[in-house]
Amino acid sequence: MSIDEGAEGALQLTWELVGRGWARCRLADGSQTASVIASYCTDALADLVAGTSELYGQKRSARFFFDAEPQELRWALRSADGAINVTIYKFPDIAVSPDLPDSDGTVMWQSTHPRPTFAHTVLVAAHTVLKEHGETGYLTKWAMHPYPVALVQDLRRLHMRDDVCTLPHDLSWP
């Protein structure tokens, strides 16, 4: 698969640690934007990276959630024809929402991108936060979970092996 998205519809994803135990994930694709918050009650960055990795191979979907205290932000990734559809649902109370179907949530974000684009964007966001904080600084700010080194390395390996990606891959460890 190759990346074939023009700059207009290019996916942007940033991951920012905002205080102790909180992160903000911002998404934009040229026509819409979203900003979601995650608390350290879930290992949100690791879940995003692992969920993306799950779509290499036979699996066609991955689901995970961010705890936004008290909301649940449920991510549903679906793979079809070399593209990943990303839908983020918001539920008002994480204490009851795990038993609810996606249709009971409010769609915060929905966008479809080639798998190489999505995987590359997730990798860049993960590497950017590592460069900014380092592993020790990440753990200090995130508090409950270390930086997901092995998961990021695995996604990078899968991306480099299975995707034709013409974007720069300066994803060296700081």
C-alpha cells in the first residue's frame, strides 16, 4: 500500500501531555478537527499504537477507549481495502458505557485514510512526545504507565515492512 493523500486531506494527529496524568490528542484531516482528552486511568498512547498495529495481518477491526473521567472516548478502527476508518464515540459515563453499543455514543470524529497514512501519523505523534519528554519525563508526566517503547517499535516494524510510504521516516530514538 502506498500513501496517496493530497495535503488538503492529509491526516494530522498530535499527542500532548497536559499536566500530570492527562494527555490531549488532536486530530485534523482538512475538513474537520477534534480534540480528545485522556487520563492515565487508561494507557491511552499505548492503546492507540497497539490498536493501529492490530490492523496488520488478519484482523479487520480494533477497539479501545480513553478514560476522560467521567466520559469514555471509544475508538473503533476498521480496515477495508487498504484504508482505516477511524470513529471516536463519546459516552457520558465510563461506569456504564462499556456495556453500551457504539450507536448509543455521540460521534466526535470519523475519517478514513490509507493505512500507511494513519500508521505513519500515529508513529510521528508517538515519537514527537518521546523526543519532547524522553522515557523518564514521559513516565513522570503520565504517571501510571511508561512510554510504550516495544509497541511503537513493533508498529514501526510493521509499517516499514508492509506499507509503501513515501513520507520521511526520521523516527530515531532521542
